[in-house]
Amino acid sequence: MTFNRGNVGQFRDDFEKAVEKLGKEYGVQITLGTIRFDKDELRAKMTARKGEYREKLKSSDFTVGEIVFIDHPKVPNTETFEILKVNRKNIKLRSRDTNRTFTASPNFLKRS
């Protein structure tokens, strides 16, 4: 087999599905960094971070009008946000407390 963009992308998806069980079992979030490859091999950095296991969410997992939290140290964990628009990579949110708007990656969102 020769590695190319298509099968390296599929490899990442299959790898993440395979280690999901390990992440739940050990209570860690396992991520795979940038994959570098040539026709004969691929290389990547894998990180297992302690803490609560969280499902990796994509923009398509959210809908307009849904209420969510932002899981980030700079945002109070009690502040709730309403989803205004779902883009391909990011999500536009409005704070229900301060009425300010934000754009965030789905990685930082938690359902209420």
C-alpha cells in the first residue's frame, strides 16, 4: 500500500475510532497531531491528556438555537450561549447573559 491524502485521512478517522475505547477506559482524551507521510510511511504525535473523556464533536452535531456552554479557562463555566449560526468549521454564538457574540470551534463546546 502507498500512502496518499485519501487513505491518510481515512487512517486518522479509523485511528480515532480505535483509541476512543482506550480513552474512555483510562479517562483520557487521546488526540493525533499532524500526520506527515510519504509513499512508504506516516508519522504523527499522539497525546493522551488526563481528565474527563469528551466526545469529539463537529459543527454538524449542533443546530441553530441550541443552548451550550464553552469549556475554556477564559469563559465562566456558568455562562450559557445560544447558537446563532453553524459554519463548516466554527460556530457563531451569543451569550445569554451579556448578549455579546462569539465564534468558537466545536472542540470547546459542551451541551447543557
